Amino acid sequence: MTSIERKFTVKHVFTDFIKSTSDGNEMNGKPEKHFGCTWHANVLPSYSRSGNQVDHYFISLYLENHRKSEEWRIGASCELMFETAKGPKSIENDACEFPHSENNFIFELKGEDLRKYLIDGKLGVEFHVSIDKITGMQLFDESMRKYSDVVLIVEDQKFYVLKFFLASQSSYFDTLFFGNFEESAKSEITLTGIEASQFQNFLEALHGHSVIDDKTVEGVLNLANMYDAQTVFQRCQTFLLKESKKCMKEKLELAGKFQLPNLKKDCLSKINTFEEIRAVVPHSSESMDHHILAKLFDKLIEVQKPSSTSFSNISALGRHNSLKNRIDGYFISLYCEKPRVSREWSVDTKFELLIESNQGMELIECRSDRFNCTHSEFVFVVEFQDLKKYLIDGKLGVEFHVSINKMIGMQLFDESMKKYSDVVLIVEDEKFYVLKLFLASQSSYFESLLLGDFKESAQSEVTLSGISAADFQNYLEALHGHSVIDDKTVTGILKLANMYDTPSILQKCQIFLIEHSKKSMKEKLRIAGEYQLSELKYDCFHKINTVDDIRAAVPSYSAGVDHDILAHLFDKLLKLQPTTTAST
């Protein structure tokens, strides 16, 4: 992708410098926001061995680690300058990648060297920072102007975004941009009643970044609910179910406030005693969601029932066919093979069962239902006598007519997305309707192909060869923030992320392989070597500690192993190999 210049300066004047640091106290500058991150200057004195005077100072620029996700990275360089009577003077340069152990640029200066820059007891410090790489987070500032077609203004902050992308994810923005409102013709639109920081988080979540945590989830949920962004809404619910450390009381409040049925069910299943019920009830139970209040009420009645002893021996049996060898009914089912492991996906459908008769297809039953990770089968029960009359020459002809009304947690790029696209990519004769600017903003390959000097940039349909349509579907879904990466799909997605230079997806795949994958160590190391996934390599190295571990991780043809991996395992093997002494 075209390199985007991101530079800024943090300035601070530390007053009464000598006195303020004489007792070993550190001094902090005022936090400043730059490119979605918070930075602040810091001075820490260091005493001599004798302990009676400061002989060194550590001058630092800190980056506050504003998210827990392991996907985000910032590569930057920094120049330290001191204010002098003749103007700023360059002192030292440093470069590093965040996050790291300290999360700061740190410069060490001798006391006598630093004190000569004091002016009237004050130290004027400047940090000139240049960011050359940002991964796992996304800015929507002026650096994204090239990839946008509208500016949204929140609290005087401008967000450069794509109309079609937002409209495809949110019914609110679909109506705002393409409905009969005056805003649809504007190049800049002001959004009111929301905070800029929460809107930044919402946009990042919408673009697939791991910004949802216990600090941000309520704000993101609020905007996902306000703007009817179902994918982000469901991601927030999944986070609260699987990862959140919030107490049960907070989770229940969010479940009620935003009507999160799965979170409600999960919380209520874990509340069983009087103490647990009392712990989740707010000061005023009237403010609770009615459904939650009713369920807790029933539980409270149950746990407070007086104990009793019962000697009754009552059993209930369902109707039983005494002719055990006779079939008296059939289950006719339509299965939906689960497209992914994620709990986020669901498909709302309406369907009809038709059976072929001598007079043609006859409608038997019509029903609506939802497919999801726990419910993937439509079942019709047909009595034997009813079904037997439809047999033609011993054959039963069945048709299911299915209409899909709504899909959540997955995304198609078929003709239904034509309205939100400006180019069609063809893979194995399958058409994918996508946005040029969105793909170009994520992938240098697509930027060159679709916006460069190639003939394809002027074509409405472009054919991609050498890849499978299924892998490309998964790649696009991952690019749009859906939870499609699992042990079945990860290698195909990695192949395309590598082929099309998509660093955000490469990092998502790497984090999945480190934290969630059940693949063998041998397979993980093979993938780490093939796609040069350094973090995965070192995670595997850390877990390989014995000769048996090494033997299990290396294929029979070790020459095919990545050189760096083979060298590291070889060194480990040398250290583990027992020493033998020759005897005569």
C-alpha cells in the first residue's frame, strides 16, 4: 500500500527541574492524543552508587497501551530534542515496535550533560515521532482521504469513511447515505449525541479489528444498537459470553439494556442460590429488564421453598408403540452444515416441505426457523399412513423451498451486494461483488490492481486465477471482520493474505494459531515457516523442551523445514543431548 506519512511532535517544559527531581521523584508531562493513541513525556532521575546525588536521567516518551488485543502493532522512530537559547537541538534517535515490555522510547543522559540545557531552571523537551507501521488498529483521519467518499464529523473530529461499506453493515447508514435525506448528497455529515472515542472504536470493530474489551464494549454496543450494525452487535455479545471479566451484575445489566438473549440465558443459568441472586440485583430492582426480573423472581421462589421429604413413586411414560417392529412415522429433515465454529453466525429462514404426488408437487407444511451453531436441522414428522400414499413406484420425491430472510455473523458477496459494490471479482466462475477502495485500503496488491496503471483498474469485472472460490470467500469475510478463521480455514486464508499482502489478516491468523488452534506442533511450525510468522515460531519454540518434543515437531524430511526453525531446534537438541565419554 502507498506509505502514509504520520508524524507528530510532543512538547513539554519541566519547570523547577533540579528541585523537582532531587528526591528521586519522576516527572510526567500532559498526555496527548496522536493517531488514535495517548502519549506523554516522562523524566526519571537515577542516583549514583553513593546515593547522595543524581548522576543520570532517563528521558522517556510513553505510549499508553490502550487495548489488550495482541493484534495491534505500531512501528515508529523518535528524535529527542532539547530547547536551547538558539532553538531546539537534536540529542538522540531511537526506533522500536510497540507493544514491548516498557512501551516507551527511552533516552539515558548523564546529569552534567543534561543540566547544561536548563534555561532558568526549566527543561524544554521535544519528541519528534514518525510512525511507519500500524497493524491491528485503523485510523480514519485525513490519511485515509484517498480511500473514502464521505466525511463523518463527531465532536469536531473528522472520520474519513466509505459510504458503501458502512451502508452494507448498517441499515441506519444505508438509509442516511442512499435514502431520500439531504445528507445523501453531502460530502460531510455531522453525527450528534455520541462521543468521538466511542465512534472510533465502533468503526474499528466494524472493520474487523479487535477493539472490543471490558472498557469499550458498552460504548460499541450502544452505537451498534443505535446504527443497527448486527455483526458488531453479535461480536460484543460473544465477547461478553466468552472473554469478559465483568461481574455477573454488569453482564445482566448489559443483557437487559441491549436485549442480548444469549448473554441473558448464560448469566441466568449460573445464578442458582440466594446469595447469587442478591449479588446481581441493582439498588432499584424496578430498573431491571422485565424478562430478567421474572426469571430471578422464579429462582428466588424456588430457593426459598421450605424443605420437605417425599415418598411418592410417580413416573410418566410417553406413548409407546407396542408393535416394536413396525414403523408408524417418519422424520423428514433438512440439514444445514455449519459453515463455521463461531457462535456468532445465524440464518433466519422461511421454508416449505413439498412431496411429489401423481398430481404434481403438494405442499405439506410451511414454517419459519433459525439456523445457528446449536440448531442446524428442520424436522417434519409425517405419519406412516399419510406418507405411504405419496410413494410412486416405491420412490418418494421431496422438495424443500427455502427463503433466507436474514444472515448474521457471515457475509455473502453475491448479487445481493451489487448495490454496495463498484467492481466484480471472478474466482472459479463465481462472482464476488466488492468495493475497490475498501480492498485497496487493506491490500497493496488490490491497490495496484484496482487503482494503479493496470488495465484491470478500468474494468467492471476482474478475474483472479490460481485460487479457490471457497478460500476467497473466507478471506473476504475475515477482511470484513467476521469470525471465519478456524483450523479448517486458516491455511487457505493465510495463503491469500500472504498472496495479496494483507497484514491485518496475517496477524489475525497468527493470533488464532497461537491462542486457539488445535493443530499439532508439527503443523504449526510448518505454517510458521511457510508464511514467516515470527510470533508463532517463538511460541512453538517455547513449548518444545525435550527430545521427544523435537522429534514430534520435525517431519521425516527435515531438509524441508524452514531454516530458522531447523537451526533453533538443532541448538536445542545439542543442549539436550547427553554427553558421552570415550573409554579405552
